[in-house]
Amino acid sequence: MKKQLLSASIALLTFTSLSAHATTYLSAKAMVDVQTGKLVQSPLITIDNGIITSVEQNKKPVLSKGDKHIQLLELTLMPGLMDMHVHLTSDPTVPRSERLGQSVPRMAIKASHFAKKTLEAGFTTVRNVGAEGYSVIAVRDGINAGDIVGPRIWAAGPSLGITGGHCDNNRLPPELKYTSTGVADGPWAARVKVRENIKYGANAIKFCATGGVFSKGTKVGAQQYSYEEMKAIVDEAHMRDLPVAAHAHGTSGIKTAIKAGVDSIEHASFLDDEAIALAKEHGTWLSMDIYNTEYTLTFGEQNGVDEENLNKERQVSKKQRDSFNRAVKAGVNMVFGTDAAIYPHGDNAKQFSRMVEFGMTELQAIQAATINSAKLLKMNNKLGQLKAGFAADIIALKGNPLENITELEHIPFVMKAGQVYKNDL
């Protein structure tokens, strides 16, 4: 009996060893080198344990037992795309009044559903910049544990904001005495809130430096947090090496947040020359959601968006796109951020054509969603490129996005960490 058990154990160990060392090979018609902008012909990518170990040209793999060869001979390979501004718990088709009644568990279920849609759209990494009740942190952990399917997530937890500001909830009557989870007034209270978010698993921090479009009773360009409060938030987060995002439409809030040391400015709608110069001086990343205006103004009313919010969108949209164009021309650091949830999740790639329309080359737009976003997350040695040592986060598409950026709106093949999650071929 002991010999039989020993033999079975050896067989199991041998099988496990073979499985663990199985190699995946991926060959295709072409591959986009997002660093140089060159189209590499006939690539062969070798993948072990979710990591790219080599990228070669015009080679055929020598397969061992258990190895896999995926042949996408009519498709072009690219690194998985990255969106630095999403809200996975929110659904733009659900009226905002109805969302007030949603529990945190319900939000987490929504987020898991939208996480899968986002991954299948080719976005293998996202930064979720604000969600109630640590719901997206739970979704991220579920994805990492293999319980559910979704992209890599940097989750900020509840967004920090002032009492009555954009990151508070001003839609309920005063007798309910409701305050959003992330509200903190004063530098020390703000530090405590950062620590609390980190305690419950946040690996990014987001705060509201100005008013916003979709809040009630806030002026979209008005600064909210003071410099001292912003600096406290940034310093506390940076002590733990977490990236900090500042929601900032208005010029003074943008400048103050940059001076306070934030890693990225979200929206950045009203840029003046000084704000652009400051962003360049400090190396601050701009994440500008220039796609969603048409969706909001077309479908917002039927989706329950208040007239106040629609009017603020009208004020912001053209100014933001003008600011985007000027920032691109000035050579400011830019990442890809869409504010997914203002439009339906899964349509993230529709922003690429707007980025090209308003000043970027196709390569610049692609770099914003790959190598630039990886730099923002301080993961530029692991994510955002197809080269040895990088995560095997790979998408494939039919055309050449360097010639037609809209090809990125239709992704038939998605791999994350060496595992195929979509193969519609």
C-alpha cells in the first residue's frame, strides 16, 4: 500500500511539474512595438508562468509535451490596454436617483460584471478612482484570487473630498445626516482618511480638488481642498508609495494639486498656460476624458441626469477638448483615462478616435494607454509592452491601429497573465 501511495505521489508530482513548466507560444501576422511605433512582422512570443520570456521574428516553436501554440496568423498583437480612470460600480443606464438605493454588495456585483466587460474589450489594467464601501477593492481581490474574471485593478477606495463637495453626496435631505465615506476636512483628517483607505486595501488614492459635473450644488471649476489639505493627502499616500489622482476641472485646483505633488490630474478641463507649464515642470500626468460628452448630452436626460449636470457638461466639453489639444502640443505627460461609467463600460476604446481628432497621433494615443499608464502606476518594467520580463497581457486585432485607431474598438482576442479570456475567431 505504501509503495502504491508513493508511486501515485511521484506521478502526481511529475504531472504537476510538467503542467507548471508548460510553455505557451503565441504567433501572429504582426505586432505593434508601442515604444518605437514600428510594426514587427511574424512575431513569436514565448510565455512561461504568465510572463513573456522572449519575443522573436520568423521563428517556429519547438513544442514539448504540454506546451501550447496559439496561432493568430491574420491578426496584429499589442500589449493589453490600460484605462486610468474608471468607476466599475456605476451604470450610466441606471438613473442616479435609483443608484442611491443600491447597497455596497449590489455595487460589488455590478463591478464584477463590468470588470469582465472591460477585460473583454481589451483593457487588461484599470485604475478605479472611487467607489463606496471598498466594493471594488473586494472585486480586485476576487479577481486576483481567481474567483471572478476581470482586469488588473488599482483601486482607490472611497474618494476623499470636503463636506458638501464633489466627492460628498448632496442629494439627500439634511435630516438624514448622510456624509460620504471619503469626506475629510482639514489636513490631519485627510491623512486619517488616506490611512483608512490603505488599511482596507486601497492601492491608489483619489481626492476631489474642485467641483464636478455630476455632483449637486458644486461649481465645476471651483477649488475645494486647500493646498495644505492636498499636500497632506499626497504626502501620506506617497509614504506608502501609492499613486495619487486629483479630480480637478478648474484652473486653480489643477495648479494647487500639481504643486502639492499629485501623480495625475483627472479631467483637467480648464488649463491655462501656467497650468500646462507646471504639469511639464513637475512631470504630472494628465488623464482627460474627452470621449464621453456626446454620450452624456445624447442619453443623459433619458438616463436621469439632472439639468444642472447637463448644463455643467455643456460648460466643460469644448473647453476640455481645447485644453487637451494644447497640452498635447506642449508635450505634457498624458495617460488614457475615460471616466467609464459616464458611458457604458466596454466602450472604453471609443476614446482613441477622439484623442486623435483632438491632436494626438495614433502612436501617441496608443502610448497613453500602454507605456504611459504603466509609468503612472510605476509598473513600466512589468506592464505596457510586449518584451521579455513583462506580463503576458496581450490583445490581438484585425487591422493596424497605427493607421486606423478605430481598430482598437473591436478586439477578438484577449490574454491576461498568459491566460486567454477571449478568443472570438
